[in-house]
Amino acid sequence: MEPTPNPLESPDQPKIGVYICRCGGNISDYLDTEKLADTVRGIPGVTLSKVDTFMCSDPGQDRIVQDVQAGLVNRVVVASCSPFLHEVTFKAAVRRGGLNPYLYTHVNIREQGSWAHGHQGDAATQHALHMIAGGVGKVRHLQPLDKIRLPSHRRVLVIGGGVAGMKAALDTARRGLPVLLVEKAPQLGGRSLDLGRVYPSEQEARELVKRLEKDVRAEEKITVLTGSEVTAIGGFIGNFEATISTGSEQRTDAIGAVIMATGFTPYQPPEGEYAFGHSQVVTLPEFVKALRDMPSGKTLTWNGKPVRSVGLMHCVGSRQCEGCFQPQPDGQLNDYCSRVCCTSLLRNAVELRSRFPETQIYDFHQDIRTYGRGQEDYYTCASDQGVTFFRWKGEEPPVVTARDKGGLAITVKDQLTFGEEIEVPVDLLVLGVGMMPGPIADLVDQLKLPVGADRFLQEVHPKLRPVEVAVAGVLLAGTAQGPMSIEESLEGASAAAAKASILLAHDYTDLEPFVALVTPDLCVGCNACVEECQYAGAVTMEAGPEGKSVATVNPGLCKGCGACVAVCPTRAIDVQGWTLDQFDAMIDGMTDEALRVPATQG
């Protein structure tokens, strides 16, 4: 879309306004903001520079609006905190003034200035000056841009039919969008089907699943496909295409957004870890499933043997330290906390003591993390009911061996008794295994999804964009994103549904214009940009004038990474809003010669 001409913007005569924020002292306590404003005022093209205690406040924004409307500035530089926090704020202010919002640039002199270099005194101020001057250089060469508008399919694909997937599908459909819910297993419910009662509500998990599934199947806008799998997917926001296989049959669906509710996989201990493989060593998911259908009594039995004592082992497959545990096939250790295991173990300890009162329980932990509301009550209740606790150091995990007389012996250096080595005999050991990502490598590869150090799908920002990934149109729900409880999974699913309904509110999608743009007359058809691009279909070679092969950009697939720019021999391709000329101007503007100030030492 071509930007609408605006007489305020005067492209031939840039009038640059620089607005410097004190950030309530976060910047001005370390940098001389008044000196910055005075010095910047002398840079060619800068018509005014101002300092404000809080530029993001309404009065701070109004300064920009009024200066633009008065014709004093037609380009804006804001030097403040991270653009992740307030870039949208200042773009809106520029727009309210009547100026194209892309005639604005942001300079981060807090995180990259006062906070990083505040201890360097005058040199820190000088550093900030160079950063602002670079921004001035860039904004001088900015051109008005408009967002890219593409047609969009108003339909959502939810991959995974556990509680998070069902909740996401239900909330999305109730907002008026058709939903395709795909579940690999023959039935909906996921791993919640194997649980008994769940905390903190103490509801039966199967009843929770049953109610949720009933609502899903009653919703006319939801199409449920069980025993099905997404075998291929590609495209971009508003225009994804998914191939779904059900047995030998396949179907292809056009969708606008994707919600990843692919769940988790319980950690599977290798043979011998805490004596795993022994008939009296069991993982917590296996134990919970068996306990759910087991009749109560005075004494627990397991494999036909009476169990007078049970050991509960925390952090199995979580918080692993190097040299103590066997790495995963990719060479990595699970050094993260799986969050829900502590409360799950304690909840089952309370249930065991209630249903099998003659069974003694021993709890072995590094420390106990009952982080959610009401979860600490399980620890208090377990302690009151006589559960015995032992605490071990992370680098000195307990050692589990089989006893000649039957059962197991757990040897632990107990930190609660100042490191005393204690041997505890138990008849059954329950391993509180952590969560690992589900097996979705194909989907990750096809959609180019970002994965964190823990191998779970990674959101853009845990607070600002908690259910979005860097791939526009793909959202996260539940434990595909990381370890979490059912309660948290449901909340995340609702957030993903809300975001999907916002993205697909219209039959079109507006994208940021920061994508590659080709000047056909300069393109020599060398194909270097296509070979360098990591995003399939983003750059292709098409027939141009006189049969000439010319690079063409799909704005829906292009991520604006600039890899193609770096390999183009004729500078025929650029990223809008971040062109090579703008980069050159930034670098030139940062030089001491351009600022007419002496070089700073240190």
C-alpha cells in the first residue's frame, strides 16, 4: 500500500525533534540529560530538543503531538528506555500529531546507557550522545511507510486436544471464530485422563475433562478431529495451510492462526537412575494412575506385596547438575524446575496417609517449591500427618539400592541434620518426574518456531507478549510452553484464544512494513538472496521485464532479518525502515567529527 502524501512530513526538509527522558532518575541520575539536549540541538537538521521527566506520560506525549501539529518537527527521535516498553506508545503519539508513525525512531539510553555504563561518569553521557546522534542520522533518511494489508482466513487451528487445547478451542469459538481441533490420540483429554484428584480444587480430573469435552462437542463452530495429526504446515499469519492425516485419509485446511497446545512428555528415567527398573520403583504418573483406581485400606499393596513405607523422590528429571545425571540424547541436562512436581508429590502424600493410615512416608527433596496459592497447605498437612522429610544437596543426590531382604534402601546426606548420612528402608519408591517438551520437532521445523534452552516453545516476552512466539499468527497454550499446572494451562489457553480473536478480527491482517523490498532495475538475478534466506518462499525469483529474472518478496513470509541484503552484490534489496542508507547515516552520525566534539577516552 502506498503511503498517503502528507504536507506535514516535508521529505525534502527534515525538521527533527529530539525528546530525551529523565525516566524519573533512572537516566538523569547517571547521564547529564540537559547537556545531551544542548549538544544534540547543534546537529544539522535538529530543530528542537527537549527533556522531560517521563516522556511516556500523557504530558510527555502531548509535547510531541503539539510540536508536530505546530509544524515544528516532521521527524521524531525519542531517547528513553527500551523500545520493547514504549515504542508503540510513541508511535501512537506521532500518529496523533498527524505524522506518519514510521517517521520516528527510538534510542535506548537507559538499558544501553545509564544502566550499562552509569559508573563511567562523563563517558556514559558521551556514549548516550553518540547513540542519539546515530538516531538523528537514521531518522533524517526515513520515509513514510504504511502497514502491509493481506487477506486473512478467519479460522483457527488448535493442535492438541488436552485441557489447554479444549479450553483454547472453546474460548476461541465463543468469540465467533471457527476452530479446527486436532488431537493425535483417539480421545480428547490428554494426560489429564490419567490423573485422580487435582489441586487446588480437589476435583476428579476425569470429571473436569468430561465437562470440558461436553462443552467443546456442543459448540457448533468447533470441528473435532481425534486420531489425527498435522503432518505438514506452512504459510504466514492469516494464510496458513495445514495437511491433516487421519489414518490413510488426508485433508488440507486454510487457516488464519495456529494455537500450539501440544502438551508435554513425562521424564523417563534411564535404567538405574534411583534404581529405576526395579519392580518397586515407579514414576509419579504411573503411581497416580494406579492409586486412582486402588481400593483404600490400612496398608497399601504394590505388585501384590504389602507396602509399609513409601519414599517420594523430588526433582527426578529436573534441576539436574552436570556430572550427577545422564544427559538427554541432545547432550543437554534438564536444569530447569518442572514446578508442579513438589505439590503433586505432597498432595499424593496426604492422600496416601488418609487412605492407607498405616503406611509410613518419607520425602526426599533438594528444597520444596509449593509456589501457588493454597499449595503450601499440602506441605503443612503432610507434615502434620507424620510425613518425614529429608533434604539433600543438588550435587549429592540420594543413592538407592536394592536390599537383600527385599525392598530398597535410600542413603541420603540429610541437610536437616547437618549433613548426617542416613539410610532409610522403603518398600516402594515413587519418582517425582519432571516435564519435558512433547515430540513436535517436525512442527517446529516447518513453522520455524523458536525453542528455549529448556527445549519448550518460547514466547516473545513472558510479561509483554506471554502467549505469542516470534512467528506471527502462532500462539501458545498450556505445557507446550513450559511446565505448568492445569489451572495455569487453562489460563494460558484463554489468553491464546483472546489473542487469536484479536489477530483475526477482520478478513485482513495488517503487518509491520519492515520487510525486504527489491529495486527491480538494480537486480541482476544472481539468486544469492534466495539461497541465503532461511524462510521458505519469502524471496523467490520471478520473470521480470524483458524476461529478466528478478527477486520478488512475499511480505507475509519475510521476517525482515536482512540476510538477503548482506549478500546482494548490487544493493538491489533493502529492508524498509532499516535501509543501508539509514545504517550508513547512523554510523556517520555517531562519529566525533560529525558531533564536532573531542574523542572520549575509556
